[in-house]
Amino acid sequence: MTTMTNTAPRRPGLERRTAARLAETEYQRFVDVLRTLTPDEWATPTECPGWDVRAMAGHALGMAEMAASPLESARQQRAARKRDGVLIDALTALQVEEHAHLSTAEVVARFAAVAPKAARARRRVPGLLRRAAVSSGTEHAEKWTVAYMMDVILTRDPWMHRMDIHRAVGSTPVLTAEHDGALVADVVEEWAGRHGQPFTLVLSGPAGGEWSHGGPELRLDAVEFCRFLSGRAPGEGLLAVEVPF
């Protein structure tokens, strides 16, 4: 049961100042994780097909570089559109390929340098542009506002990949209620709006919480909940309703 399509362009549920804070923190946490990786861990396969940790970091770097520069964003999108298949798949493959020549130390250094620029550029997108509608570029072909892309997707993406890296190498992620809890709560609210069914949700862990809307209880770890909704694990019932990351 995958329900991703919406008619009106999707808008962010997060308050803009909150979204900016979450973006800045998530970029820094992603850099912090990369700095801890050993040579063997960089080569560890992840749950994303065909990607090891090194490839995942190359993709994340490419997304941050896109966010930091409108010119770089336009260049990457032009190059991706020349390829076959779903746009987001072509784009991420391009990002992995274009950073494959870098050493792991260079990947970390470039991410650390571009992260504050990406957070600042996203925060400064003017209101008129934020209200513009764009295609999600995914197989579901949703329409999103630029604000939703900037405030929500570009933070969920590195967050989920940070979880992917920790899962791949067997380490414990840094999770706090203020940061990760806010991101997960936003995912829950969007998920609830997408399926429109009664539910009671109890998510454990530092990023968890409780939501009661009069339906059957679901009880699981907060990060695992996001793994289901992102399609990383096969879900049943309401856990099969996908949310973009």
C-alpha cells in the first residue's frame, strides 16, 4: 500500500526557522560520522543497492553541493536529464560517479567545507521561489514546492543516509529528541496525512514519541519506523505507506 501522490504541490510542515536549524545540525552530524570511519568501514555495503559507504558519502556530498549553489544544481540536473530512467536515480548515480576519484579524506574535507554554505543557501531562498512547484523527480511524480524540497527533503536525505551508515558499520548513531525527534515527528505527521487512517503510534528511542488518533497501536523503534516508510524494509498495512526521504 504505497500512497505517495498528491494533487496540490506539497508544502513543508516544519516552521522555517526550525527547518533551518535542523539542516545545519544534520549536515554537521553527517560530517562527524564520516570523520569516524575506518578504511574498512568506507568499503562496507549499505542497504542502498550497489552503494557502499563511500558511494553513499559521494551522493550526499553531491546533494550538499547542489544545495549550496544554484549553478551547480542546474549543472547536475542538466547532466542527469541526459540519462535514461527516473531523474532522481540518474542524479544520484551522477553524484556518486563524479566524486569517485576523491580520497575519503577529500570527501570529508569537501563535505565539511560545503555544509555551512548549503545550510545558508537553503535558509536564504526567497519566498517567491519557495512557493514555486517542482516535480519530485521520483517514480511517483509528485509535485513539491521548492520550500518542501529545501526545508524537508534535503535534511531527511542526509539523516536517513546517516542512519544507513551506522547500520552498515554497526555503530550507534547520535540521536536526540530536539533534533532527530523533531525530524521523526515531521515524518509521522506527513505519513498520517498521506494515509488518513486512525492509528496509535508509539516510537521508542531518543527520536521517538507517541501519537494517538484512535486506531490500532503500532509500537516500534523510531529509526526502524523511518526505514519502513523509506522503503528500506518491507512494511505491511500502514507501514507500507511511503514517505519521501
